[in-house]
Amino acid sequence: MIGFDLLSASGLFMLLYAVNFVIALTIIFLERKDPSATLAWILILFMVPTVGIVLYFLLSQNISRQRIFRLTKHEESVINHALRDQINALRNNSLIFVNQAVKKWQNMVSLHQVYARSILTQDNHLSIITDGQHMLDSMLEDIKNARQTINVEYYIVKKDEVGNALLDALSEKAREGVEVRLLIDAMGGRQFSLRDMEKFRRAGGKFAFFFPPKLKFLTMKLNYRNHRKLVTIDGSIGYLGGFNIGNEYLGRVEKFGYWRDTHLRLQGSAVHSMNARFVMDWRSASKEDIYITETYIPEPGNVGDAAVQIVASGPDSSHEEVKHGYLKMISSARKNIYIQTPYFVPDASIFESLKNAALSGIDVRLMIPCMPDHMFVYWATYSYAGMLIDAGGKVYIYENGFLHAKTMTVDGEVASIGSANFDNRSFRLNFEANAFIYDLDEAYKLEAIFEADIAKSRELTRAIYRSRSGVVKFKEGVSRLLSGLL
């Protein structure tokens, strides 16, 4: 009997490893994952075979070949025509630039046009928001004044005081006859049930979860989340950036203290691109047949002269559009690069570009938070920060609460603000949206904000980093092994 049990255990063990071997071959030869992610998955599969199989089927689906978002033939024709005209004008030197920054960075404009299908808009007015209460008050005021449409898309909406305030404001406008749609990622909005949304629906609002689980607690798309934070109001006002909706994002949760983030309020034609993005996301999640029409794209007004491209990316595409925008900014820098991110787990291309910039004498500065909200990501971030210091970069640890901003400015001329962090998750797994901004005034404001935040930070010097304990080194080592999955 004992021999039979041992034989059965041995057979089961061999079967598990055989399954893992087949999965490993699938990852290597069929899925064409990033090499670091491939190695991390193989390590997990063979170190913890049973757990590894479960995690693989929950977290490692390849959806890059799936058509999740679709344009109608008419929408495709209109967008292709507008893009083609703008690309040709840029190549023929007939495109009129509103400022020197966009003219100087026209190669990056072209990259986004061709690679991300992003139209350049040059009539925008921007307001940079760094305080959660300010962001919420401003957005609620704009919602209050809405007359036609309100489209809201968030990764996280908490079932708390702040989340309920937003839901109440949206319900009130729906009762007034405004067309209100609310899209929340199913994981980020898991505190809410469909029953919780009945009051909003009875008021006339429309609601959908993005990638909801087929079963109550199980989804095969666990790893692919809609990380976008995007709001459009009457097709003329937009919000985009890093803030989610909940008490903690207004600094009301003791664990994190003050929540330091960066968001944009936009007016101008860039809002049209945001609306188009929302419509595609909404159609995918809700299955409602709505279209990108004049309701969502009103006549542009001359509200400003900031040049903006809205760039979206996600695991449904292998292009990594936002990441390539980051790469272009870094590789084109001549003076300085300022980055704020809560998670700094870059792939080889991003890190080598930053390393080369620092070694070339460019002023590379990185600011990260002083506390973790995801332990493995924090220690991987700390490890990569140390490597950047060794290359000549400067690293600052923000100490006035939790830093969640996702911003980069280069040479005081071009900037990016959005939902994408500097990590593999944002580059390859999450659905993201960033605004790439070509404007001297806005870039200057972001540089000034970064420098003001330095006063609330401590510098992580080479000496301090090298004096870290053996325990910290162990945490860094383990976290870096898993960095392809973080």
C-alpha cells in the first residue's frame, strides 16, 4: 500500500512536470512573450508546479490577437482620412505648427500618428492638477454643468464617501436627462455589485464592468485590467491622469497619508480623441451600439494653443504604444529627463535608454514613493533605482505621503501625463491612456512641480544605496527575478 501511494505520488509529480513542460514550450515558441516574462514564468512553473499551473491559466493569457475594440467602417474611414491628411501634411512640410515645441518634436508626432494612430491636436487648454480634492471638486463642478453627455471610465472606484459622491452626482445628471455612462474595471470596482448600481440605473444612467468574471470570483483575464482614468463632459471637457476615485486618493486614508498624483483637465480637440477611446471601450464592455458622432465630437473652439496627442495602449496590441512614446522622449533628450512614477520596473529597452542618457551627461532624475503599496514592485523599483544611480542618474524618494503620479518631462519642451507607469504591467498587460504634450509653458509647470516635490523628498545617494542591509538585497533579488511579471 505504501509502495502504491509512493508510486501514485511519483506519477502525479511527473504528470505535473509534464504539463509544466508543455506550458513552458507554449510560452517559448507560441506566445512570443518578452524574454524576462518568459524566464519568470518558467521559473514559477518549475519551482512551484501546482501553483504555477493555476497562476498561468489565471494570469498569462495572450490576448494580443483578439479584436477587443472595433471601429465601424464609417468611423474607420473618417479617422483614416484625417490621419492620412495630417501625416501627408507633416511629411510635405505643409502642416502649420502652433508653437516651437511641437515643431521641434515633429518626429515624435509622426511616431504617434503612424504607430499609435493618434491625431495631433493644437487648440487645447490644459490645467495640471496635483491635489485629489482639487481634482474631485473641479470634476464635480463640470459634471454639475453638463448639458448633453458625461462619459466616465476608471480603473478604481471605491464604495466609500468619495465614490458615492461621484455616483450621486452622475445619478442627478441622469435624472435631468443628460446621457451618462459609467465604465469601471471589474477588478478595480469589485466593491460594487450590479445591485449597488440599480439606483444609478433607475435614474437613467448606464453602467458596465470592463472584463467582468464569468464566475463570481474567477476570471481568466485576471491579469489584463483597464487602468485608464478618463472622463469627458459634453465632448468639450476632459480629465485624464493618475487619480482614481476613493477616499485614499484624497489623502483620507491614514496608511498612505497625503496622496500626491497628477491629472489633466483638458479643453479642445484632444477631448475628441478621448471620447473616441471611451466609445470603443464602452462598446466592448456594454455591447451597446453607440457611435462616434457629432454628439461626441462638437465643433472645436479656439480655447488654447497647447499641442496634444492622446495615445492609448493595451495587451490587445503588441505595439506598446505608450512605451514607444517614452522611448522616443528619452532617446531624443538633450538636457534633462524628469520622471515621477510609483512603480519603476522598466524593461531592458527603457532602462538602457535611461542609462545611456545618464552616462551621456543628461540630467536624469527619478522620483519614487517612500512606501510600498505592492511589496514586490516596491523592492524591484528600489533595485532599478539603484542601478540608475550607478549610471549617474539622481533618485529622490518622496516623503510627504504616497507618490502616484505618472509623468515625464524632457528638455522643458515635451511631457507625458497619464495612467501608464514605468513598468512591464503598464507596457504590456494593462489598458492605458496618456496625453503627450508639446508646449513650453506646460512642460515648465511640470518641471517646477517636480522641483517643488524635491523639497519634500530625500535623495537616495550611491552611498546610502550601497549601505542597504542583506535583507533588503535579498528582497531586491527575489523581486527582480519576478520583474517580468510585475
